[in-house]
Amino acid sequence: MKLRELTRNSWPGSARTPLQALDLAFAQFCQQQQPSEVLEHRWLAALTSYQWGRGHACLDLQDWPAQAASVLNWTAEQCQSLPTNLHLTANNLPWAQGEQSPLVWDGQRLYLRRAWQAEQTIRHNLSTRLQQTLSPPADLEAQLDALFGPPTQTQDMQRLACAHAAQHAVTLITGGPGTGKTTTVVKLLRLLQAHATTPLRVVLTAPTGKAAARLSQTLSQARSLLPDNPAQALPDTALTLHRWLISEPAQAHTSHAPDVVVVDEASMIDLELMARLLQAVPLSARLVLLGDKDQLASVEAGAVMAQLCQGKLLSAHTISLVHSHRFDATQGIGQWARAANTGNAQALHMLWQQAPSGCFAGDAVVSRLHESRSTHTATLAQLQAGWQPWLDQLADFQNGVTACNDETALALLQSFTRVGVLCALREGRWGVQGFNQQLQQALGFTDQTWFVGRPVMARRNDYALGIMNGDLGLCLPRKVDGVIRLRVAFADAHGGVRWQVPGRLDDVDTVFAMTVHQSQGSEFEQVLLVLPDKPVPLLTRELIYTGMTRAKKRLCVWAPAPELLMQAVEKQVQRSGGLD
């Protein structure tokens, strides 16, 4: 008998709920280890596991059962299966007693112990950091004037963020694309280095390979514009967070401990990874977290960045950059993103009605597409036109006799990201699987597993190969021992290329199209944002805003059911947790 059938058959009422087999099995395991005659206890254990799987740090029983449907995202009919006095039995839950219990009851929240421990680590570590005394530059205002110019009547939030980070152990800088988060960090490092008697030891890191590579590129551009001495204050490269934690786990206890740790795309960091990060950063170092609190939260459990920005612990240490140097909030992509991010469905509906129809229609910055068929010839042709410069570059290497070098591989990787097809879903005809098949065929590629030009993205960390989750690669011909063979080129953090044998990459996706989640940390000149034709839980304000703001120059929103777009921006993700 399958696990799902076994657990459901032994659990009256659970078959009518969205509980997963793993959730039910966890509750059964707790019951086997320490039997309880109270059926509600098994419900509590299963629901806590269920919430963890949905990205919540805990099962929040405050205002229960009135808020049950909202907390669980269940229908009223599904909630009828829940015991009416469920919340009253949490106090005597036997599996939340003792220091080694699998569950922890804290206030009105029930946690898996691993989640509770991660939250405690984050809270205690940050509280300790905030008690640290750091010496700011004696001539701080003069240094700030040199970097930002004299103060004006309009408050300069970048200047304020830089000043705060110079004086405090922890700083959160949040803001949308183009608001100057990285620029602020560049000026901060120059300020701190001018004050230091020895070269600063700086760590730049980001959760994914894409984000780390983009941060490295930004810093490289900043270095090239500075004289030699100020340029030396900026580090050469950024590392992925996982790579830094693996390669230098004892930095906090050595003479090479960093003075400053900057973490970009912090909104993507989940609960347990944030706990690991804080433990690895020495208490003597300044910690600067950069991110967009309005973006999608981490794939794994937790909404750490958003909760820290909103909570009492770090509210005084959070600086919000609101002026975008990339988007005008009154027109184009900026106007659409603002309507989505503020949940203004009425404004978004008006923009939708006014936008020209068709994928990247005419000279319009934002266009709309409401074609009800996911196979749309004109749209595929428009996407092909967008990728044509990349296809032209690639044509030189499809004859099987011309090998690709590092320089050309990097140029091809950069050219490929001119266009991004971003889907809300992974599966189905409106998901990445369906669009990858269509695009592979429309662009003239073979149906083989590996072919010249196949774009792939790693789905997990592979430390043996040096490939991190989210790294983007291209399959290209390369000369190996005098013979041209297919290899996959990944850009590394030092501006070079790592070549891998295709057969060793056992967990990668083809990414002519990718999910909005996979696109975080990326930017594209043109973005086609594809929404489903039926309601799905993933369709939220955060997903719409994140997808829209991946575009730098042009955006097309494909909504086969436009009313779902308007409904989505009114639906905000609320993850349960205690950090706020």
C-alpha cells in the first residue's frame, strides 16, 4: 500500500483536506514514538509540517479558528474537517515537551524544532550584534559630502543608508530595481577604507550564482571608473552564499575574518540559511543585507528579509530606497510595477486596457497579450526575433567543426539574456515545460537532450563541480584534446568560464523559459511574463511584481484570463513566523 493511502486510511477526515502524505506520516511517527489519545494532537503535528512545506516557519494559532482558512489557504469546506477545539489542545501537546521534542509551542505558534531553533538563532545573533560598539569615521559628514555632495532639502536615502552602515553593526537596505542599493555599498566601502589603517577584508556574497555574477559585474564596473587607490577598496568578486559558507566556515575565528560582509538579494535567503549566515559572520564585522522586501520570498521556509524589515528588532536599522533610476513610476514598466506592488487592481486594469495588444507590440515599452491559446505563432515569431542576435552568434558553432573559446562563450551567455520568458507555473501548457518545448522547436533546435545552444539552469548545488543552484549555462562545442566535443559553459565569479561535461549535470532544467522564482537575481532586456488561465495559489502580488521588474527595457504581460491578473495583485503572501 502506498504511503499516501496508508496514512489517509488511518486518519478520519484528513482525506478531505490538502494535507500531504509526508505531513500525515510525520504525525503518525510522533504518535508511534509517544502515543496520545487526543486526535487533535495528530492534527496539530500534521498541520505544522504542512505549513513548513508551504514556506511558513510555524503554524500560527492566533485568532483560531476564525483565521484558519486564511492561515492554511483552505476553502471553508476543507476547514470543516478540522476539529473545532484544535487550538485549545496545543498547551498539552506531548510532542512539544522537553528540550529534544520534535515540536515547540511558543506563544500562539507551533513550530517544528528546526524552524524554531533557526528563528532563535537569528533573533539572538542580531540582538547581540546590535549591542556591538563600532567606531565610525571621525570626519563622517565630510566623507559623506565627498561621496554624495552637500546635504540638500530633499533627504538622500542612499547617503542615509551609507551613514547608518558606517556607524552600526547591522544595516538592511531595501529597494526595488535601480534604486541604488549596490551603488550605496560601493560608496560605503570607499568610506570605510578611507578610515581604515589597513586594507579592509570584504566579503561580497549572494544566494545564487546569477546574483553573485551580477554583483561581481557591478563592482567591476565601479572599479574601472575609480582611480587606483579608491578602486583597491572594492573587492574583485562576489561568491555564492553556499560557496562562502562551505569554503570559509571558520572565518569568525581566524585572523582572516572579514571586516565587512555584504549580502545581495537577501530576500531569497530562507530561515535556516540565514541562521547559518549569521553564525558564520564574525560579531566584529559590519553586516549589510541588500534586497527587495516586496519580491518573492525564499523558495524554502521563511520570509526573513520582509519580516526583519517590518519587525521591531531591525526597524530602526532598515533603510528603504524608493527612487528608481531605472524606472519612472509614472510610466512604462515602473507604472505597471507600482500598480502591482501597491495592490492597485483598478490602476492595473486601466493600464491593461490602454496597453497595445501583441507581444512587444510596436515601440511600446509595455504591451499585453490575452491570447487564449498557449501555442501562438505570432508570439513565438516575436520571441525568435528578440533572440536573433544570439542565434546569429550561435550559428557559427552549429556546423560541428568550429570550437568555442571562453570569450565567445561569455558573449553568448550575455546575449542569451536579452530575452526572458517567465512563467508562473512549472508544469502544464502555461508552464515552463510547455513553453520550453515550443521555443526549442520554434528556434530551430533539435529534439535531442544535448545540442549546441541548449540553455540550462542548475537546480541544486554541486560542490564537486562547482555549480550552484541557479547557475545558467550554455551547451557549446569546445576543443578537448584536439577533438571538438559538447561542453556546458558556466560563467564563474572571476569573469572566466567553467566548462562541464553534459553527462555530469544530472539536475538541470532547459531554460528557454523559466519560472519567476528561477528568474530572481536576473535581469533581461525584454521579458514576456506568462500567467495561467486558471486560478492557482502561486499567483500573488509578489510574483507579478517580481516578474515585471526583471525587465529592463520592454515588458509584455500574457494573461489569457486578465481578471486573474487583477485578482493576483490583491492577494499578498503572508508567511507565518515570529521574526516580525
